[in-house]
Amino acid sequence: MEKKEPPYPPFKYRGKLYTPKRKLRIRGKLFFIVEEWSTRYKAFDTSSKQWRSIRVRNANVKHEMHLMQFAKMRNSSVPYSFEHFKDEQNEYLVQEWVDGYDLRYYLRRESPGTSFIDAERSYHLIRGLVYGLNKLHERGVIHGDIKPENLIVADTKRLTMIDFGAAWTGARTKLRPDQKTRGYASPEQWQREKLVDHRTDQFSTSVVFYEMLTGDLPYDGLGGFGSDYANHPSLIPPSKKNREVWGSLNGVIMRGLSLDRNQRYETSAAWLQALNEAMPAKATRHDPFSAYLPGIDLWQNFKTFIANIRSRLK
């Protein structure tokens, strides 16, 4: 008979009671696990009195942590990683907790063939993500597995990337993605081409954008899968499925979804610039996400803000 874990007493945090499902000790630190998913825990760190995300892996957690710490510098689209450890069965990565649901949660709330949010808001969310990806690519890091399950809608205002288990640095050959990534992985990933670079993230992100706007995956649901076949379905423009999609944005998405990577934007900076230029006219005055998703350097904004404060105090 399987031995059951004893019930744990509830603990209070900011006036609210939580009941741990179990406890986890990491190098002398005690974590209360309050929510569990297949590869992620929501845990309370009793040492720092903060929520943490603990990701469960079979291997390569140390490599993932180093990549994320390297990519995190000046990048609000990547959660901070604190430490890693392993036991006899798994490896674990302790990260800051990003409050929110993954993008798949929101997409499931709608019926097939319908968009989960309006086109303008989708645009701002994706523009912020591309800003973060551009920072990532500038440091030579490629996520390699952009899909709704790996994007957290943080505070409903921005998309945060999680799960860097498939990430790598530089351009290299990648193995075929698992079935969960079907439709989102780029054609070059499926075809095992010798060069798989930052443009694979451009394709995957464009697939996610297309799905947000239309409720469907491009190429009749295949995405980049099977693109080596001569009878691969043609790409229906998102504007044909959603009248809210304006012309300039339609062009950016279509180019990002090119099956031939050489037809996509050559650099992530050019991709981001094209998105910035495709901003709807009304958003230039009333952009509700401008404070969270700028097209300029957040660090420079912060330094300017501090300089203004200092000048007023003189």
C-alpha cells in the first residue's frame, strides 16, 4: 500500500492562508509547494518569504540556468533564476515566480476560429515579446521553443518567456521537436538543417501571433510541420480571418511566417523595427501598454528618470 504524505498545517502570507501540498528541502532551505503542474511548482520560500517557481527537469538544469542568467541581463521578458539542485530522480531550477496564467489558458477560453483578445492588444503583447527576444538574440541566446505553454501573460500586460530547456547559443543543428511543439517549430527545425539561428524564434512567435488573432494555426494548422512536402498548404493572411488586422501588421506577420528563413527578417532588430512601424495610428496617442512594452531601451528610461530626480533635488 502506497504511503501517503501527512497533511501539512496552513501558513499565512500577506493575510491569506495557504495549505501546502508537500514540502521540499533544498540545501537547507524549506519550500512549501502549494500548486503543482507536470513540470512546474508554485512554492513559498520560507527563507526569503517570497513565492518561487520550481521547474522540474530530467537533466541539463545547470545549462538552462546559466543561459537564463546570461539572457536575463536588462531583459524583463525573462524570469530570474536563483539556484539549481538535483535528487535521485529529478533536477530542479528555482526561479522568481511570475504571477499569471500561460497563454494557452487564454486561448482555450475561446472557440476555435476566434481570437482571444482584440488585434491591438495582441499587437502590444507580441511587440513586447519581440523586444525581449531581440535582447536575447543580441546576447546570442535562442529560445528555440516559443509556444503558448511557454509564455506567461504577466499581470495581463506582458508576455514572459519560461522554459529555456530547448535554448542554445549561436547557430546550430537542432533535433526534431516533440509532438507538443508541432505547428510552432520552424521548418528548419523539422528538417534538421545545418543552420538553425534566431529566425526560428521569429517563425514560432509569428505562429503564436497568428493564433492569437485568428484562433487557428497557420498553413491549415500545420505551421512549419511538413513544409518539406510539395503539397504544403498555402498561407491564408490573418486579415482574411480577422478584419481587425490592419494592412501593415498583416505584412509583418506574413513575412515572419515565411517557410524559407531567408525570406524572413534578417535580424531581430529589423523585425522589431517593422513591428514598431506597424503600430496602429490611434495607439501612438493612447497606448495602454506603452509603460510596459516600449520600443526603446528600458535601462535608458530608468537612467533618465533618476537623472531628472537628482536635478530636482539640487
